Amino acid sequence: MNTGKQLNQFKEKVGQEKFDEVNKEYNQIVGEKMLKLNQNDKYKNLSEEDKDKVITKMKANVKDDLYKKYKFKYKQEKTKKSDLKNINKLAK
């Protein structure tokens, strides 16, 4: 899934003003969760790689929760048949 396309689609749906509000809300929630994580001994004992995985998953969960809150569902663009044929040809 292309996160940039997803964000642009969300912005188109809710408008710039609401998008900015939701972005602030996202940053606030992530900030609070990061504070809690940094105080968690289990998190502190993880490798840097695993810490990154936890943060990535947490951010995705927050984003998904906000999308649900604002009734947004990402509609993935379909690949045209002609593009698909070219992709398959090039992949051989």
C-alpha cells in the first residue's frame, strides 16, 4: 500500500483544514504512546530493530484508528490491462 497516495486520498476526502486537525491529533497520540513506550521495560530491552518494528506498527494502528474515526477507506487504483501486460512482459 502506498502511504503517500493513501494520505492524499484522505486529504481529498476531508479537506485541508480537517486534514491538518487530524494530523495534529495523530502526532499527539503518537507522542503520548512514545512516552509510555519509553517507560516500558519490555520495550527498553528490545533490540533497536525490534523497537523500530514496534514504533512502525503503533503508528500504523493510530493511523488506522483515525481513518476509522473519520470513516475513510482507501480505494486502491486498479492497474489497467495494458499496463499489466507491459509489467508482465518486462518481468519475464
